Amino acid sequence: MIGLKSKILLLPAFFAVLLVLFISATMKAEAYNWLYKDGKWYYYYMYDEPVENEWITDGGNDYYIGSQGLMTTDSWVKDDDKNYYLGADGTKKKNTYTVSGDKFVGPDGTELKSFGKWRDEAKSSLKRIITELNKKNTVSSEQKQYLTGLNASNAAFSLYDLNNDGYKDIVVINRESDNYQVLDIQIWNPEDEKYLAVMELDFTSDEIAILKREANYGDVWLVISRDINDFDFQTLRNEDYYFQDVEHYNFGYNEYGDVIYYINGMKASASEWNSGLMYRRSSIGSELMATYHDLNDTIINEQVDKYPTDEEIALFFEKDNE
């Protein structure tokens, strides 16, 4: 009887201990709290027990709490072999620039490296074009007069997707011309992550190049003319990196002073030449719907550092995860 009574008395005590442990654990789980001290945020289990070296979620945002409960800000935290960025407010960031602006964070919270590569290459390519346009080349007396005052400040650039692959290419024009005379074209190659120079002219070139685009974002045409008797039509197909020759119209004179017409190097009649040239000009589309900007360091940085579109982010993210 004594043994049985002792067991009966022990059972309530046992459950009481369990109840105390449960309440204690519950209080601890619910006691998470932020503390602001000396300009910094700390996170605690309880007032004397900080969370350390852990990810937490609060208010739908992810934070990383470092040593002594200190919230990590404007830093990269490595986890599962990936570096995640925490912004100035301590939250894990997505699809935004870092505080310094030197890197862009992608949709998973890690650096969008291929976008960073594109930014670097775009800036260096455009600044290299400035250098080339500012060079003092040896010119004739007629060209010298024309070149007076002409330099990169007379050019303009556009970041424009020429080949419809989703990546912005570079087009530089002579803004002093009436027909958007093209000076430079650079196509972004995502495989090599660099720009390919597909056409380069200067202010004194005897060639005049203009760009046209077929309707509904069709192929791009490059028309290069030399005076009134030589026209070269080239096309850039969607997702290609180089212009391909399509047709060449030119004419000259024989020893008797007669005009000799050529289409793609083959002799043609005057009517064939004129009707073919007229048809080609009418079939290549209209001016590019591109916006051009002053070609200087400030505007280059401003345009290149713009936020990428959702489509561009998805494209660069896919490239990073190949």
C-alpha cells in the first residue's frame, strides 16, 4: 500500500515537471525579440540569450543574425556554397543593386554575375568608342575643315537589342547627320560574354551607313552607300551576331563613257538596276525605334546602370545557372 501510494503521488509531480518544461520552451519560442542599441539591431531568444549565426524570418523577410545577436547589413553571407546579399535594412535582397551599386542581386538573392559582366563590357566598349572618335587622324584639307569641332560629343549612342536575343547591343550614330548615320555597331555575344564589333566608321569615312528594321521586330538591315553609284545591303537575322551580304548595286563606265550597271557583280540593264534598287529600298523597313543619348562618361554610366527589365533578369539568371 505504501509503494502504491508513493507512485500515485509521483505521477502528478512528473507531469508538473513536463508542464514546466513545455511552458518554458513555449515562452522561449515566443520570446524572440529585436533590440535596438547604439545604432544597431540585435535579435534575442530571450533578453539575455542572443540568436547567433542563424537565418531567421520575420515579417516575411529573411535576415542573418551574426555573433552576439547582431543583424547583418550590407554584406554577403555564404550558405550552401552560395553568397547571399543582405541590404542596409538587413533583409535578404532580390532583383536589386547592392548599396554600393557595384553588383546586382538576382532573383535568388545571389549576385547576377552575367549582368555584371555585361555592364562592365558595355561601359568599356562605349568608352573605347569615345577614344577612337576623339583621335586626330591624318586627313585631307577638305576633311580637316569638316572635322573642325567634330569629336565624340557629336555622336550619340543607344543600348538597343538589334538581333532580338533579349540582350542590349550598342549603336553609335553621328547626330550631326540628317539620316542617323551609323558610326559603330557592337553586338553582345552571351556565350563569350563580350561585344563583337561588326561595323566601325569615323566622321571622315566615304561610306554612309544607316540602319532599318522590318516590321514587328523583324530582321535589321544595314545599308552602306558610297556616293550615288554604290549601295550595299546587309541583314542581321534574329539571334545572329553578324550582318550577312544580301545585295550589292553599283555602276561604272566603260572606255566609251557608257554606264555599266551591276547587281551582285553581274551586269544588268538600267531598268533592272533601278527597279531592283527601288524594290530593295522599299522592302527593308523603317528607322529603328531606338532612343539615342549623349556619348559621355556620365550618360554612359547612367544608361548602363539602369535596372534591367524582368525579361533581362530572367535571361541573365538563366545564363548564370547553365
